Amino acid sequence: MSEQTLYDRLGGHDGIRAVVDDFYDRLVADEEIGPFFEGSDMELLRRTQTDFLCEAAGGPETYDAAPIREAHLHVPFTPEHIQQAVELLEESLDAFDVPEEDAQKVVNAVAAYEADLLADPDDTE
């Protein structure tokens, strides 16, 4: 029998969506990060984040939304915002009893895009 993928260990699409929903609830409730989501299509954000993590975890879904850099150019994130978001993601993963090694893989998949999340519209690629 082959070893389970990260996608399988996270509970597939439904398990990943549950973590994403919890994560976005935490983001929106956060005093510093929450205001960035005012007026946003939260269902779209949750769906695209779920697809992103499903694909990153080896699932059949594909992330086909705007490139991450392009999608976040209008958001004035700071490194502190990114660190807070990572901590909230870790809390969500912990709330779903995701083992540390798997949680770190999820965090790393998101953290790989830190430069894109912090990009300034005036920066050249």
C-alpha cells in the first residue's frame, strides 16, 4: 500500500476547507489583519485558498485564481502581518490536530509566497 499524501492526511478537500474556514475566521477577527478583508468576497477567498492548499498538498484541485503577487498588490501587508497570519494558520492547524510535521509543510507552502504577499505595486518582478 502506498503512503498517504499530505492531502489525504489533511482530510482531503473537506478537511482542508475546514482548516481554511477556521483560518479565515481568525484572520477576519484579528485586530490588525481583519480590516484588510473589509468588502472582500470571503467565499471566493476561502475557495481559492482551499484550492491553493489542496494543490500544494498533492490533491487533484488546481489553484487557478490570479497569481498571488498580483492578487495582493493592493494590500499593504508588512512582515509583521505575515508573521501574525502564519501564527493564526498554525493555531488553525493545531485546532484540527494536524501533526507538527504536516502543519509545517502547510505553513511552508504559504510562506514560500511571502515576497509576493509583501510586493509593492511599484516593485518590478
